[in-house]
Amino acid sequence: MQEFFDLDTYLSLDPSQLADSVLHCPECGRDHNIPIKNVISGSGLLQLFPSLIKDISENITEVVGVVYDRQIEDKIKRRVIQPLHELGLSLVRVPLGQKGEILDASTAIGDEAAASLPDSVPLLISAGSGVISDLTKWIATQRKIPYILLGTAASMNAYTSITGSMSVGDVKTSKWLDPASAVLLDTDLLVSAPPQMTCAGIGDLLARNVANADWKLASLIRGVYFCSVPYQMMAPYQQSLLSGASALGSHDPRQMKNLADAILVSGYSMTVLNGETSPSSGAEHILSHFFDFQHHIFGLPKNLHGTQVGLASIITSAAYELLRELDITQLDIDEIEQRRLSEVAIKFDHRRVFGEHGVLFDKVVNQKRIPDVEFRKYIVGILNNWNRILDDISPYLLPSETIRRALEEAGGATKLVDIHRTEEEVIQALLYGSHYRPRYTILDLFWELGLFPDIVPEILKRAQV
Ligand SMILES: [Zn+2]
Ligand SMILES: [Zn+2]
């Protein structure tokens, strides 16, 4: 493992150079580890497989398992299995899911696949995007065998993350899983993915600004740990992402290499924090997770993760704009206290809206609610430090207009109708998102300042969604 002490040197490294490294961070004093041995982007990467497998273990002479989604079986056969076969690898197919059904990264499906994997398979290759990567991470971790991730779409940023986003029952949970031995993003494969998947990847990356502003906000208000290095790691990629969005939407291969690198580094930004997702996941991800929850509970349509995150990034950026324009001299502390809902009232409301699932929401509220006796002092503390808070979070933010334009140019989702949600359903996500996920974000602050629910329509109007 290479060691780094100097931040400028570290920030100048490309995704391949960052693999298998540790930064002794001059900013926060912690070690930022990347335990993945090989990370490569570019074209023609399939031919690297025989030597990569040899690197992992000299002894792997048996068949290796290829995990993929049955929905894209024909494509995987043609573009992955056949070429790997021609390179002399013996492969066993591990198709998951059913044709005509959207596969979910659930622990149930992962456990079943892990249990039925033949003992003779010493290594897995994941050929797919988000769901297949998460399931492969899960299966390999259960079976304690190494795995290589081969991304088939630039649709999300978790390839180089050491966690997986798994459904346990109706709830998505982040799970610590064994790191991949290698991650490959082959641009020949990425350009052959459906364009909406590429747009989803752009959407997932555009979460960076709100996510880091939320993380900084939580550090200022709730005292959580913060380090700006993960944010800085993404700086070299953001400009090309914003200015190259239209070329990406049309799958220009040169831009695809930039997007692939951005996706790899964005995944690192979570891995360097031991899997803590704060630098890539704030209020915009909470909204996206809530849209998934609405799919599970109310049967509302499912969308790609990044598609939801991109649109939610426009909405939450607009929320930050309203927060920064707020005249706090107009806020009355007595009124804020009076408006605050009691725990009993909140529980009652959770039952009313979510029935039996309300318990889940109660738990999250319990976790982060400031006790009534401390609340006044807490709010006074926020208001007294208001300008400093705004000064400290502002450098991380982008105008909602900039995010919308990039998504528009790429051909991504910029309207509620694009993710099949009504205004009422998105209002529900804004109001209850903070009761669904424990992470502190701007959504909590709006409740605490007594600005929710009234300000929600204004947020959506500002976001022009
Ligand atoms: Zn640090
Ligand atoms: Zn994401």
C-alpha cells in the first residue's frame, strides 16, 4: 500500500494511482484508506482479466463465476462472457433475477445466490451496474472469496465504495462489505449502456455539492466529524462534468473516460471515510431513498437511483438558496418553540401517514431529536452563529440552475413527471425524509426553525421542477 502525507500530491493522483493507498490526512488527522488493489478505466480492458486473476491468486485455475442480471443476458453473453471465454477463461454463469422484472439488491436474493454458488467457484466477476455490483459484493463477502467488478454502465458511483446498498425487507441499508480486488470501467461497455443510465450517473455525481454542504452543516450544528478532502478529490472532475454534459448524453467516448474517472473517485470519497457516505449523500439522497420507500410501500413507480438523485439535487440546492436568503431577524424564538411538534404528535402523524411503517420513522426521530428542555438554547445557538454557518457551507454549494442546466443538456430528468411523482408525493418526501434517515441535513434544519411545512411549495417553485 502506498502512503501519502502531502495533500497536493494526493489530490493530483488519478483513480488508478489512488488505488491501494493511504493518506495520513493533514486536514483531519485521520488515515484515509483505499483498500482496492487495482482500479482501471479506459477501453479494451477485458483483455486484462487473465493477468488480474493471476495477480489475485496464482492458484485460480478453476472456473470463475460471472454474476449478471438476466434482463441483459444477451448483452452480457456477447460483450463479456464470449470475449472472456476467448481469452481462455472457464466461466460459470450466475444469472440473477427474472426477465421482465426489475432486480433489487436485497439480502434475501444475495443470501440465496451465495448459498447456491458451487464450492468450486473461487472468484466472482460482477458484470453489471449498481444492483449487480451490490449483490456481488454481498455474495463474495458471504462466501469469503475475492471478486472483480466490471461496470457495464456509468449509472452510479458505488463501484469503488466498500459498502453496498442492500434492501433488508422494505428498508435500504448501507452494509460494510469486503473490498473488491479490482474495479474496471471499460468505456466500450459504458458507451453501449442506455443513455438514461449515463444520465443517472451524472445525477448521482451532482449530489456532491448539497451532500458536502449538508455534512458541513451537520458538523457546525451537531458537531459531527468533517473533512473536506473527499470534496476536494472530486474538484478536477466537476468542471468537465458540468461543461461536458451534452457530449456525455450523446455518449462521446472521450467524455465517457472523464465520467468513468469521476465515478471512480466519487466512490473513493466514501471509501476513504471507511464507508461513511456523507461526502456523496445528503438531503438529495434522502429524497431518493424516500422515493424508493414510496415504491415499496405505496407502489409508486421505481426509477434509477441516480435519476432520482439528480432531480433531488436541483430541489435541495433550491432549498439551500431559500435558506441563504432567509431573514433570520423575522424568526421569533417563542413562535419556533410553539410550532415545534411534540413527540406524541409526531408519532400520531407517522401512524396516520405510514400505518405500521410509522414505527420505523419514530425510531429515527428519537435518534436525533433535541430534548425539549435543551431546544431553546439549541436554536439560539444556531441563530447566533447564523452568518458563520452560511459562510462555512456556501463554498460547497452550486446554484440549482447550474445543476438543472447540466442535467438538461445531458438529457436527464429535471421535472417531477420524469420520475413519475406528483407534487404532493414529493412534498411528502421533503417533509418526512428527515424522519426516515438518521443523517442530519437541511431537511432537519427546516423543521427545527419552524419553516416546514410552509416553505415546501416555495422550494419546489424555486427549483422549477
Ligand atoms: Zn481528512
Ligand atoms: Zn448515490
